[in-house]
Amino acid sequence: MTGAVGEVDNLNHKFEGDFGFVLLISCVATIGGFLFGFDSGVINGTVDGLRVAFNSESMGTGFNVASMLLGCAIGAALAGTLSDKFGRRTMMIVAALFFIVSAWGSGVAGSSSEFIIYRILGGLAVGAASVMAPAYISEIAPARFRGRLSSIQQVAIIAGLFIAFLSNYLIANTAGSALNEWLWGYEAWRWMFWIELIPATIFLIALLLIPESPRFLVASGSSNNARSILIRINGSNDGETKVDEIKSSLAKDHKPRLSDILGNRGGLKPIVWVGIGLAVFQQLVGINVVFYYGAVLWQAVGFSEGDALLINVISGAVSILAVVVALSLIDKVGRKPLLLIGSIGMAVTLSILVYCFSQAELVDGSVSLPGSIGLIALLAANGYVMFFNGSWGPVMWVSLGEMFPNQIRGAGLAVAGFFQWTANFAITMTFPIMLVSPQIGLAGAYGFYAIFAFISIFFVYKAVRETRGMELEDMTN
């Protein structure tokens, strides 16, 4: 009862800090999310170009697409613990440099192996940004705004995906095809990667202008610097109090280390398992198949390349709208209700897609969906994207950024991030193989994702704890 009363008091207490400053530095951190989305989405329009340029089959194409995810898993695993040593902002600066190198190198690659190396470097950046941005925002944002500010990360991710889809569509449309030469004699698909150099450079410059996480500064002995930041963020009274709360929290234990995630009997602490569950289920529902293979998916059921790329743009716009709705609700409704609604909605829409894809017919050597089935599939797919981005998309990152106690936040995020990207890699690698399998196909693949959407309903109901309005210092194992 006391916790509930404290939560209400915290939400009703007049805010005296500089919200504009908090919003500004949160938005800078989420440029990493934008690049995360762009880097993930840009591959969507380049799959055919990669296949032709590097003469790869379904397995090779799958690895070209999924290779970034190996770097993501490693980047996420390392970033959390390295940020406990060097700082959240420092790790984001390193990620920005990797984004720049990867964007340039992916476009100039002359072979599949060279391309994979540059994509893995980009993956290291994406993995680091995926855990550092939510950690940074959760540690600078006042509790009453933390859900909405952390949700900006997902808005940025979806905006990055949308801009990547739109950029791919415009470039391919102007060049006539992703395979055709565009500017200065280079193929259009190479320019799709090079566009990323613009936001990556902006990210690097902007990071040099924002402060380090105050919680990291206190932990590293720079309490005066942390105090000045917290006073500006929370106001003079709350800022002073917050420094004392962080010191008190840190004084209870040693400096953070990876082994802190282990329980008394040697296994992982329960809260870490919940974090892993959230991270893995977000991928097992198959959302990144839509993001990475959207053009291939719609061409597989009869749409032209241009129409398939345009459908991606529409899906990106729907995604942004859904995330904005989630952003407005997350600090009012809470995290757990949104996750439950999303799981139920995805389970239903994925089941509809399974039925639609099972009706596909072969007409004059090409696959098509008969009658109104194509329209139903398109509506169901966008409904699925809407439910995901109105729930699991933003809420998973918000929850991971705030659910762990201070002592294990970096390590907990690292482990959850590693499992998230490993699951992403598995889903991304297996989709093109399932797509060409006569025994599985699109219907079988989406049936697999639908099953995990149903299971996620029970996982959320049983295992996930509501954290709306709670201070980070109040989180427990």
C-alpha cells in the first residue's frame, strides 16, 4: 500500500526541473535508436542487389542480411558492462563512430565477405545503441516522465525504419531498380547504405554536447558534476535529494560487475530471467521479418518491387502512429497492460496472416493471393505492425531500461540485449529458408510466430511486474 501511495505522490508532486533540457538530451540519445532503425530497415530494399552483386543463394542472402545481428549480440553484451566502466555517453560515442564506418563500408563492399565485416561493425553499433540509449534515458529522466521519454527510443527506431524504407523507395524509383546504376555510376542499392552517413555524423556531433549519466558520475566519484546535472534536471530540492539517494543505493554494495546477475545458488536472478523473456519474445513474434524482408515477402505473394517498397513505407507510417499512441499511454495505463494488449492483438493478426498465406495460388508461374485475400493480408499485416509498435516495440525497451536495480542495470541490459539480438539473428536467418521450403512457406513461418505471440500472453500475465512511476532506486531483484 505504501508503494502505491508513494507512486501517486511522486506523479502528483510539482515538477520544478528543466523539462526542455531533459527532452533535448533524451532526443540526442535516441538518434542512436534512429540509426538502429535505419540500419535495420535499409537492408530491406537491398536484398536483391546483394543477391545479384555477390551471387548468393537463399542461405547466403540470409547471412548477408543477418550478419549485422551477430555484431548486435556482441555489441549489446559488451556495451552494458563497458558502460559501467567508461560511461553511457562514451559508449554511445564509440557506437556513432562504428555507424559511420559501417555505412560507408557496406556501400563500397566488393564481395560478400567484405560486406559482412562492415555489417558486423554496424551491428556492434546497433547493439550498443540499443541498450545504451534506454539506460541513459532511464538514468536522466524523472520517474514521472521516464516511460514517455524512454518511448521516444521506439519512435526514433520506427522513424529510422520509415526513413530507410522511404529512402529505398525513392532511390529505387528514381534509378528504375535497386540493381540499376544511379549517381556517379554506383548501383542504387549502394546509395541506400550511404544515406546513413548523414544521421550518423549528426549523432556523433550531438553526443559531444550532452552530459554523462549522473548515476554513472556518482558511481565514478564525480558527485559534484552529477549534482549540477541533477539540479538542472529535477530542480534544486529534488536534485540534491537525488544525489543522496544514488549514493545511498551505491553504498549498499560494491561497484557493478557482470557476476552480480547471479543469484545465491549460482543461477541468474529472477529479474534477469524476466528481462531475457521480454527480449526474446519481442523477436520470436517475427516482427523483424517484416522490417528486413518486407519487400521480399510482398513480392513472394505477387506484388511488384515498386508496390512492395511502397507497402513498406505505409507500414512505417502505421508504426510511427502506433508508437505515438503508446507514448501517450505508457505513463497513464502502465507497461504490463500495453504488453498484454499487444500480445493478444499480434496473436490474432498473425493467425489471420497464416490463413491468408495458406490460400496463395500459382498463376502463370507467379504466386498470388486470390480475390480479396491479398487485401485482407495487407490489412492484417499492418494491424500486426500496429499492435507490435503500440506495445512490445516501445515497452520492452522501456522495461529493460528501468526494471533492473542500479547494481545490475548495465549487466542485466547486456545479458537481455545479447539474447534479444541472438533471437533476432535466428529469426532472420531462418525466414528465407522457410520461405523457399515447400513444407513450410509463408504460412508455416507465420504460424511459428503466431504460436509465440500466444505464449507471450501468459508470460506477461505471470512474470512481468508493473514499474510505472517507480524510482530506479526502488527496483529490486
